[in-house]
Amino acid sequence: MKIKFDQLQYQDDAVASAVGVFAGQSIQSNNFTVMGQEMFGQIQTEIGVGNGIDIPKEALFKNAQKIQIENGITPSYNQQDSFPQFNIEMETGTGKTFVYVKTILELHKLYGFTKFVILVPSVAILEGVRKTFETTADFFHGQYNGEVYNAFVYNSDRPNDVRGFASSSNIEIMIINIQKFNRDNTKFKQPTDQLQGVAPIELVQQTRPILIIDEPQSTDNTDNAKAAIRELNPSVAFRYSATHRDKSYPLIYRLGPVEAYNQGLVKQIVVSSIEADTDGNEAYMRLISTDAKKQTAKLAVYKAKKGSAGEQTKITVKKGDNIALKTKLSVYDDYGDVQDIDFTRDDDPNTQAVHFTTHESLTMASQNIQDENAKRLQIRNTIRNHLNKELYLNPKGIKVLSLFFIDEVAKYRASQDEDAELGEYGRWFEEEYERLIAEDTYKNLRDRDVPVREVHNGYFSVDKTGAFKNSKVDKFGNNKATKDDASTFETIMKNKEGLLTFYDEEKGNTSNANKLRFIWSHSALKEGWDNPNVFQIATLVETKDTITKRQKIGRGLRIAVNQDGQRVPGFDVNTLTVMANESYEKFATDLQKEYEDDGVEFGKFEDIIFTKIERTVVAEDGTESTRRLTVDESTQLVKELVNAGYVSSNRKATSKLQEAVQRQTIELSDEFGDVKAEVLRIAEHNMGRVPVKRDMPVKDVPAKLDLIKDPNFLDLWNHINKKTTYEIHFDEDQFVNLAVARLKHGSPISRVQYTTRMASIKQTDGGIVYDAEQGDGTRETVAKAEYDLSKFDILTYLQNETGLTRRIIARILNGAAERVTADFKMNPVAYEEYVGDLLNELKENHIAENIVYKMTDEEWDAELFKSEPLRGVVEGDTPNMVSVSDAKTPYEYVRYDSTIEKKFAEAANLDNNVKYFIKLPAWFKIATPTRNYNPDWAVLKEVNGEKVMHFVAETKGTIESELARPERVRIQYGREHFKALRRDGVDVEYRVVTDENQL
């Protein structure tokens, strides 16, 4: 199978943010314009072609500030002395590599730039980037009309690759590890005969490359690395990471962990914790760490506690301490005193040990029965969770993978030979797997008969003898890659699609990767590699865990794909379970702390936070339009919330704001009275955290056996189950006239501003020279008189953006020609975007107002209720099903997606006038011109004890007029569908409500 790629709005927004920095740069000529030999976006170098950026650095930063405001980010006003750099924040698993590859192609398409260098911090990430170029090649080939681009990994043994990079006029992309040039003695900086005595870096310098810095917190985190990057002579750099530690560069796009979760762009995180009951009846002891400076060691032990035999805790010991006295438990008498302590040597935690006078030494690798039992239980729970996921996801075409991280490869298996003796982890896995797979619950699993030895394998570094070896990790937890590690990364990258493909003899999918479902790894896979179908992650460690919780979950955050390579969204599918050997609360707390340590600020109300709110403005002639709140208005609104006690002085939400959000009511001044609903929505979103949920049993609830005999069900179902088709009565004249009127009203587009710089010209013996003024010099702002409009093809642009015909677009532009020409000349690129957005808005509204649905003979079949059980969680902290009277619904539970839906279900259950109600299943979808629409509820209700009403309801937390435009349009389609049913005599009403009483 091959992974398919979708057009995802958030990725397009990230691309547009980077591309927008260059607004004002000379535009690439389009296919319909005959141009001369001028090289847009390029300069001629001694050897070939480089990037030619013709706008000043100050303009780049001003563009960035505008983009920041549009993206709800407080503008930055600091400008670096060297080349401009911009931060782009994207949560792990949301496709940042895909985004920056697309950004490269967009920059070439719009501005003609051709030279790009991608900097990476490690071999693992480098191989991940290489794999992305491989898997996206066909997709981008189609997206960019077969545009030729050459992406290669720098190899010091092939310096001529760099010659080709510098001389070619095509798009050239060099991927290079920072270690290849962050020292003076690297081949990248040394002259070579193969390049006629020139060093590779000199050729790169001539091209003025645009840099893509991947994971900058690891790539340029030293002064040497920063200096080496400056030596490349870059023109601009874009820095992509989920965690920017250096915030001195302007952040122009942000998709943080909370936003990614709320938009369903990553998996939901669930934690299954394992904790041993502790009673101090055995001499449990574990070495946690040593401190050479203080000459102490920290141990995990039992300690006497009043009312119980003991509780697990940590103690610090030094040479001469008696363990039994420290713990006040006699079970430690056999240990005697601490005789000596060994500390960390060569960054290797395994060198630490504590020696006792009357007991064997304690090392980081020591483990007792309790540790062994906990790890075996982790393995068992991982397998059981995996098999349960397969029962649910295999029928949807999704292969399930699980990932084990271990700190000692020998505890899994000694070598890559499948017949090699297994270590204890490997043995425990096979024992637990064979015991579980034999249960009747799993008798119909597709891969049940695959031999146990073929369902699991390890991706470890392999030495020259074929033996597995541990990957090396430095004191900061970063991988210290070797050639053996490089081969490991290359192997697992090649197997990515194979790992996602079902084992299927009929289709010829019989490779080892097809059979593999359980992956074992040392720290090698903690970065640079992930897989969308990893659903379980377990860490079996005894030494210090060098893999952070963010790194662990990052291996499986990406949305799952099916056998067609298509993403399958929704948290009912996308749940990542972490098998933790600690409490759920500790895991969640530590994960939150890692986010905050990485610079993620949760819940801060910045001055700019409300600039995305749109408000309606009425002009003097009565024409209504919408505009966003300005930065000043947003700042004033935040101050108002602070003064009213809704937000604290450090810009965090107070309990008063939390109560306001719960009640959905807030007191604001008259100036902001019209945006209360949006303020509450943004406040609720901003108070969010990354949800980490407790692993709770998922309940499958079958529909009632006699469902289709229930008279109330049949009464309701037979009134709502009719299907429709639709026709769009597109009134071209009406649409054109409306669009012309809006364009004649003017646009918010302003002129591009230019800065004039002054310099004195002098005649000298050496010829004519100029001397630019220092400091600010003499500056004035002028408006460019006129653009060469032959470079712009607004008809083609609008046709591609809107799907309207060229004839209709031409009618609209000609109808408002005078105003269009004036606005277009001021700022052509910005005006094209404005008109494209306007026409799309008018088109959607026009279609929704002029769509006609007609009832057909087709119906939704009630038998579908029995084909798939209702699936959800009824216990724990985050249930999503509520118990109801099974006499009033198809199931004994109702699944809900929001608090409003839960309240609606509870109210309908208690309302005696409600005779029957259905939470409409996902397969009940009304066809629309955009995205199919799934209404929320069907309700059979008695009014005044006589009349029976058949309702279809849509529940929302606010009134319909305050909903976002896409939601309003979908609701309009739903309303027209049910109007069609009423026209044909079906007694059913469609309502948008905030609670059940409104029916």
C-alpha cells in the first residue's frame, strides 16, 4: 500500500504563513504571460544560480508581523542582526516535514527560488526526511504540474553533488546533518581536488540558500552550530519544531498540542498504569540515581508507616548508613551498612552501584520479583489491548501495531538471527501472547494463525558480527548515532508501508514486515520515526529512562491509515494507549511538566487573543459587512477581563472565568456586548490542556433484538428515514450582481509600502563608488505608482480558488471594473486573495439559499442499527455514554460528543412527553455539495397529550446566527432536506436548539 495525502487546511495555513513572509518579492511569471529572460527569484553566480531576494530585511519582518496578527500571535518587533529567521510551531504527528517540503515548492512556484538546505540534528531525523521525499514524490508531482526537483542527502564522499546543487537552475534541496559541518575539520569545509580546490561550503555560500531547520532546539543549540549555520551565507531560515526553546525569533505559525488535539489532528492519549500494592513484607530495593558531588545514592525502598507494614518511598543514603535503621523495617537487616557507592562514568548510568557489607551489590540493572512481575504485566496488558484493538480496527482495514522501548537489547534477543535465544522480555512476550491468542475472544482474528515468532521483532543497531547492540545516548538523552544506527534507521524507514499492510497470502503480502505487529526497540526509535498505526506503547526500563514522555507518545500520535493508505479520523479509532509503570496521575503530571519545560504556555490570555473574532459592521448606506477585532480592541478586551476579575494579572483564567464558561454567560461592556459568545468560546478553548485519559474498558452495546418491532421506534424511524437528492438552481445573474455590488463597495486592501534609502555617490581615483548612510539615514515612505499587471493572471487565480468559470469571473470583474482596477493596482497579490475569499463565501451562501432537495424512493435501513454495536466508555473520568431507558431508545445507552448532547439525552430521558429518541448514527448522512451532514437527534414527542411530533434536532451551544459560516451552511442544507420530506407529506420538523425543552 501507499500512503495517500490529503489537502489539510492547517497544513496549507502553515505553508501560507511562510510564503507570506516574502510578500512584495517579484512574482514568478505565469503560464499565460510572455516574459523576457529576466530571472525572477534568482541570481547568477560564478558557477550557476542562487536565490535572489529583492525586498529588504525590514519588509520581511513587517510581513511577519501581519502574519502573526492574522494567526492570533502577538507580533514580534525584534530583528536579528544576521539573516532573518522565523519559527513555525507544529505539534508532533501533524506533518511538519510534509509542510516544509510543500513550502519549498510554493516558494519556487510563486517567487522562483531554487536553492534550499534542510538542516537536521541526527541520522534518525535525516532518514525520516529522506523517507518523506520518497513517499510524497507522486503527490507533489501531481500538485505542481510535474515540477522537477532534486532532493539529496549530503555525502562527504560525493562532493560533486554539491556542484550540481550550486550550478543547476532547477529546484535543488540538500539535506545535511549539522554534525557534517559544525567543526572546521569536516570535509564540507575543506577544499577538494574534485571541486578544483574549492570547499563544498563555498559553493553553497554562493547560492544564498533558504534554510529549513528541522528541530532547531537540537540542531543549533550550541554556539558552534549557530556559527556554522551563519557560514552557509543563508538568505532566510524557517525553523520547524513542536518545541521552540529559542523564542528570540518571530513565531509566525502555531499549531500547539492543545489545538492539534481539539481539532482531532492527532490521537487521543490514554494511560494504562501499573502499580504494585506495597506492604513492606519483602526487602524491595531499587537504585534510582547517585550524586558524586554529595557522595550519596537515592534508593526506592519500603519504609515503616504507622497503621501499615510500610509504604514505598525514596531515601538518600551515604557510606556507612544502615538500611534497616533508615527504613525502620527489619526485612532489610540482611543488607547491613552501605559499604561504598560507584558513580556515573563516561555518561553511562549502568556504572552506578551501591555496595553493602552483608548483601550483594545493587546496580541500575538489578531487579527483584516485584519489578519482573510489573514488566510481565506491562507486556500482558499491551498484548491484550492490542488484540482488542484488532477486533475493532481490522474490519475497518486498519492494521494495529504496538511498540516496546527497552534499555537492554540482550533482554529481548541477542542477535538478528530469528533462532537466537530470547532474553527474558522476549520469552515473557511469547508466553503471554500464546496464552492470550488462544482465548475464544480472539478466535476470529485474521492473524491468529501466524506463528508467534513472526509477529514480533526488534529494530536495533547491529554490529559487524550480526549481534544486536544498544544505541548510545549522551548525558542529555540524545542519540549518539553510529554507522550501525544509520543502517537500522534505513531499514525501518524502508519497511514503513510494509508494517502498515495486512499479511495476506492471496494478495502476495507475505513479507516479514506484513506479519510483524509488535515492534521492539532501544532508544533508536525515539525520534525521527513514527508510524500512524502505533496504538500501544510500553517502556520496560530499569536504568534511567532517557526517553521523555513526549518522545514516547510522539511515535504514535499521527492519525491512523487503512489499507488504501487513507487517513481514518475520529477518536473512536485514534486512541494511543501508553502502558506506564507508574500512576496515571504521575504520568499526566509529568507529561504536562515536559510541555511546560519545553516552553509550551498553557492558558495565557495574550493581548492579541481575540483578534480572530468577527463582528458585523453596518455602513452608512445600511450595507452589512464583517471584520475582525483589531489588535487595539483585543488588547482593550483583555484589560477589561483583567479588571473584572475574569483573568489574573499574570494573564491566566480565574475561577470566575471558569464559572462564566460553565454558565455560558459573561458581563462585558456595551462595546463588546455583541461578541460575548465568541469571547466565551475562545476562553474555553484557551483554558484547555492536553487531555491524558485513564485507560477504561470500552463497552460494546448491541441494539435491542426486537428493535424493528417497537411501534414507537417504527413511528419515528418511518418519518425520518427517507433519502433525498438535490439540485442547485444557480442563478448566475443574481450571483454576479451580488458579487459586483460587494466589490464596488471596496476592499480592506491597502498599498504595499516601500522604503527609500539614501546613499551618496562619489567620484574617486578608483572610479564611481557609493557610500550608504549609516543608521536610519534619510528615509521616507512612498507608494509604488504602478505594478506591471502582465505578471498577474487574476482570472486563472480566481478560477482555481473558487471553481467558478472564467466567464462568470470576468462578468463580475468587468461589472465593478473601475473599483476592481483601482484596488488591484494597489496590491495585486493581496487583492486576488481577498476576492477569492469573498467569491467563495458568496458562492456557498448562494448555493445554500438556492438548493432544492427532492425525496427519492430510497430509505435508510433500520437493520443497520444491528450491524455495528454502540461503542464507548461508561466509567472513569471521561465517559462518553450515558445510561437511558431502553424503552425510549434503540440502545440502553446514548453516546454523546459534548456536554450539551449529554444534557439533551438526560433531559429527553426524563421528559414524559418524549416517547422515543435516537442519537442518529454516523451512517445517517444527508448528501450536500460540500461535506455530508449527520444531524444529532430524532425525537418522537407528545404535545398536550394528543399531537405527536416528529423532530430532527441539531444541538448547539449557541444560537444559530452566532455559529461559524460552514456550520450555518450545513444546517441550511439539513433544513432544505427535511423541507423536501414535508412537501411530500412526511410529518417531520427540523429544529436547531440548545436544549430539549425547545422542541
